[in-house]
Amino acid sequence: MSRRPSLRSLLLRRLLPAMLLLIAASALTAYTVALRSALRAYDRGLLDTALALAGQLKMNEGRVALNLPKAANEILLTDKYDRIYFRVLTPEGGHIAGEQALPAPSGARGDDNRAFFDAQIDGRRIRVAALYIERDGTPLIVLAAETLVKRNNLVWEILLGMLVPEIVLACATLLLVWFGIRSGLRPFDDLRRQLADRSQSDLRPIAARDLPEEIQPMIDELNELLERLGESLDAQRHFVSDAAHQLRTPIAALQAQAELALRDAEGAPGEQAAQLKRILLAAQRLAHLVHQLLALARAEPRDDATHDAYGPVDLAEAVREAAGPCLAQAIAKNIDLGFELESAFVDGSPLLLGELIANLIDNAVRYTPGNGTVTVRCRSDGEGALLEVEDSGPGIREEDRTRVFERFYRAPGNGSDGSGLGLAIVRRIAGQHAASVTIGESPGLGGALFSVRFERR
């Protein structure tokens, strides 16, 4: 499955090409303007040369002559980089002085009696300035031309001089756009962190402080969804709790009646006593199921206000209190229920942690065959607190170690009469205490090893 593009990358792909295009257009415009201004300065220099030559034109015996001393010739026609040419001719093309190979202008002259054009001489490209004048009524054209070495050098100087700043500007723009987008998307990151830091039980409305106006409709919808979800979960919890409470009294009465009937039927035929025993066993199972349903309702996630009742709980003391109801069953199955307890404090609810421990011990005793062993231990280490329950039972297959935490799931072939809710309750309570539950194989007893890790806070 292809990876979805991030909003940051989408914004960059939308903004950067347009901004870089604008920068390139701006650079091209500035380059063109700067180049044109520089080339005009060279053109004015050529025109000044033509004007100086025109000033040296004299009429001699009715003929135009160029009186150009050698010193003036060196001044006008000497250049460090380019070859300078000049020519004086009539509009009809009659040559008077200068470089006869210099081409005459072919276009119309401007209103200011001057023109500029590009040409070639001896295979070399040149720039020509043409000046239209009259001497004693004789029309003349004075041409001054030069090769393009200085102009080409200027083109590269301007190009390189503008290219480096434009690259720096483009990089700066890229960084500014990147940081601008990051700053603009920071409210989304803050919202994501706010939601990620919440526990699964925190259904309080999302605070909309300092969030952009565009996000507000989404926040309103999320808050309405959280409110409806909270109402639904409350209704579910109340239903389960109320139903379980309503069932406890008649089930207790049924169990008492079955025990009385079984006691009165001690001398009755064996079949009648066996039927009463099955009724009593079914009533006990049903009572256990109702107790598990109540425990599951208590373990359902609630909002974080319940954490105000949390406090330091010593796991060792919690194990001693929770193990009491399991002793009778362990004695009945001749199971060696042992404890290796060290003081280990965690932050949590004593009631819920007691349910977690009781369900782990009940699960181990229930699924361990008679004459087996169950060991409960707790301790504190550098990572936090650790609670372990191991047994000598059949263990849990690798493929079932995730599914056993599902409601009403019972691993095949265990032969027990459990309700399938005990480990679901364990996982729920562990989640409310930011603890992790793992299943492994007991290295000493060969059965299952349940480990509950409480992180240090």
C-alpha cells in the first residue's frame, strides 16, 4: 500500500514551484534590465566616438576630409579588449574615410539622427553606432563600431553576479517556506500530541485554545463524537452492572436452595443427589460469571477523573488480600499455592489491582490439574514493579497467547469451566494502570507464566 503524502509535503509541492518560478522570473527581469542598461552605456560610448569623429570632418576644396591627427586616432581607436572600427560615407554608399569593409546601415535612421545595429566584419560580430550629419549641405554617415569582447564579458559578470544571490535567495526562500509551514502546522502537531497523551478512558472535550479558526469545526465534531461515545459507554456499563446486580440475589437464592436440597437428600438415591450436585455446580458457575461481569464493568475505561482516587499500592499486600478467596479452591484440588512477595509499590486503584491479582490467581488455580503448583511473586526493580503468576498446568500455546485476552475466549482442550472473562479483566485493568501483560512458559514449573510489568513513574 502506497504511503499517504503528508500535509507538509503537499503544501511544499504547491507553494515551492510557484515561489521558485516567481524568483526565476524576477531574476530574469533584473538580469535583462541590468544587461540592457549596461549595453546602452557601451552604445553611448560608441556614439561618443562617432561624435568625436564627426567633429574632425572638414570641407577641403569642396570635398569632405577627415582631419584626424595621429594622437587623436590613438585615443579614439585604442581599446584594451576590443578592436575599434570607423568609417565615413555618404548615404549613397560613397566611401570617404575609414574601414571600407564596415557595412553601411540598412535600416531607417531614428528621429535623433542616430542608429545602432549589429553586423559582422572579417567573420567577427560587431556593434555599430551610426550618426547622420551634414557638412555644408552634404549629408554624411559616420560609423563607429567595436567587437563584442567587453560586452560578452559583461554579460557573464552580470549573470554570475546575479546567479549567486538568486541561488542564496532561493535557498533562503525554501527554508523560510519550510519553517513557515512547520509553524503553521504546529497547532495540528499540538492537537495530535494532546490526543496521543490521552488514555483510552479520557473522553473529555478537546480544548480548542490557540487553535486556528479553520480547525474549530473539526474540533467541534470530535467533541460531539466523544460525548456520544461517553454516553454509549456509560449506558453499556450501567446495563452490565445493573443486570449483574439484579442476577446476584436470585442466583444466591438458587445456590442456597440447591445446597439445602443436597443436604436433605443425603440418604436419597444416587441419581437424585447427582442431579442436585449438578444444579449446585451450575449455580456456582453462574455466580462466578456474574461476579466476573461486575468486575469487567468496574474495569471498563472511565475518564481520567477516576485517577484522582489512585494512590500508592503495595503489590505484596494486595496479593495477600486477593488470594484469600482462591485458597478454598486450591485446597480442594490439593494445589500448592505459594508466595514469594517483596514490597513493590505502584500508583493505582486498590480495588482494581485486587481484581487483577485475584483473576490471575483464580485462572492459574482453575487450569492447573490437582496436586499441582501455583506460585505468585512480586518485586521491585530498576524498571518498576513486576507481578508474576506461574503454574504447573498445561500452559498456553503460542498461537493462543493473544486470543486468551479476548472476552469469552477459552483455549481449546483446557477442560475447565471458566467464564472466559478473567484474562479480559486483567488486560483492561492493566491498561488503566499503564502496565503490560505478557504470557510465557514457566522455566521452573513448565506451565504458563503471566507477567505484569508496571513502569516506574
